[in-house]
Amino acid sequence: MVCYNFAMLNFTLRQLQVFEKVASHLNYSRAAEELYLSQPAVSMQIKQLEGHIGLPLFEQMGKKIFLTEAGRELFHYSRNIAQQLAEMEVVFDEMKGLGKGRLTLSVVNTANYFTPQLLAKFCRLHPNINVTLQVANRAAVLKQLADNSTDLAVMGRPPEGLDIDAEPFMDNPLVVIAAPEHPLARLKRVRFSQLAPETFLSREPGSGTRSAMERVFAQHSIQPHIGMEMETNEAIKQAVRAGMGLGILSLHSIELELETKRLAVVNVEDFPLLRHWFVVHRANKRLSGAAAAFKEFLLGEAGKTISSGPTTGVAKRRN
């Protein structure tokens, strides 16, 4: 068994791997499931690791467990070690010329409407690359970037205050949507001021779509009336269909509803808001061959593969 020996420390890579899983989930059962171990086996590995370190790594309060100060410190180092080992494995595979690799891709919820189509084309070009797709809200994707637990991320607005590399690869038009029978949906042209009395169903604060909506309303000196906040685009679409209000979503997320006439795009001045999709990674991250290949694929092929939807006749504005 390979061991790390740091002065008084003497623990195995397996113990560190088990700790990292428990610390990520703060749950022994979920860690055991991911590692294909029994819960008692996971508990034993943690006890042995705590014995080597000489400090408790977790504390229990009621039915929940939390990291101790020592646990938080070890979690920081364990993630870095795991990332380095993964990069080492990729480098050796590439040196052997095995023509394979692994890619961990994180995407915000809205991007998942087109990401599978892109991945399908990419995997046909590179059949030996194993892809892990993580779909989450913007906050979770930003955390994955900060934790260096993903190779690449796809999002609508690059984060600020994080040392990242971000490149646009495709347009992301945002449109106002309504139920087909809504009065505004029947008009050929809608002034922005006509949105002032309307109720909007919106994504949660901090999401890219919500931020873009707030910016354009602020530019028109109008405070939008948010009737309800929802964490998924699907929930917003269903509520808009039910006549609960208007919504602002990416055109990529409503193509099926437009085809089946379950939703309508309201032709509002200054819409669609023309934003972009970005491929993002940590600036100092050494991209594997698989990650570099997918990034190159996005920058060169995404706009040719994915349609931006039916925007004919609608004015475009960058915000």
C-alpha cells in the first residue's frame, strides 16, 4: 500500500480519498455509495486517518456532521492532491498515446438545453474520451470552479473576482415570453414601458438571466414586479403557460414550446438581449488533452451546431 509520510503523518491515499468524499458531502452514507464501500468501512478509514493526524476531522451535532478546523485544513490539501493525481494520470495516458482521456464539464441549468447536442457531436469525433457532465445553478458551478473540481464550465456571464480564463463561443439571446393568449403576445410591437405593470416570474437572485433582466429594467428606470422566484427554467415556463405572468429566458430553452405554440415571444423593444455563452476554466489550470480538445471544439463548432432560434424581425441589443 502506497503511503504518504510527512514527518509524523503516515496515511494512505485511500484514506485521503475516503476523507475527501465524506468532507464533500458531509455524509458517510453518500460517500460510501460513491466509493462502493460499506458505511462501517468508511467510518473505519476516517478513524484511522484521525489517528495518524492526532486530531478530530469531523464533529457531530444531532444527525449532522461538520468539519473541524483540522478537517477544513485537510480538505483543502486533499482536493489539491486529488487534482494533481488526476492530472498526472492524464499526462501519462497521453504520453502512452492511448488516444483516450477524461473530461469533467460543469454547465449552468440553461446551458443544458443545448450541451447534450454538442457533447454528442464531440463524442462522435472523440469516442474514447469519457465525459462527466455536472448540471447545476450558477452558484454551484462557480463553487466547482473555485474548488478546481471541474475542468471546464459553460455559463452565460463569467464570474468576477476569480482568476479565470473565459472565452465566448455562442450567442445567447434572452427574450420575453408569455402565454399565447396574453394581450402583449398579440401585439406586433411592444414598448418597454408597457412591461411596467406586468408581473414577472424570475430566476433566483444571482443567476445570469436575473442579472440581465435587472440591468435592462434599470436602464429604462423601471422596477420590475417580481411575482415569484423560481430555481429552474422549467418551473418558469409552466407558470407562464398557466397565465401567472411573463418571463425572461434564453431562446435556447424554449425552442420546443415555440414549435408547439405553448409559449409565445413578446416582441418588446430592446429585445432580445444579446448575451453570450462562455467556456470558462481556472487561469492557472493545466488543461488535459480532452479538456483542450472540447474547448477548441466549442470555440470552432458550437455556433455551427446549435441554432439561435427564430429571432427574425426582433430588434437585437447588447446588454
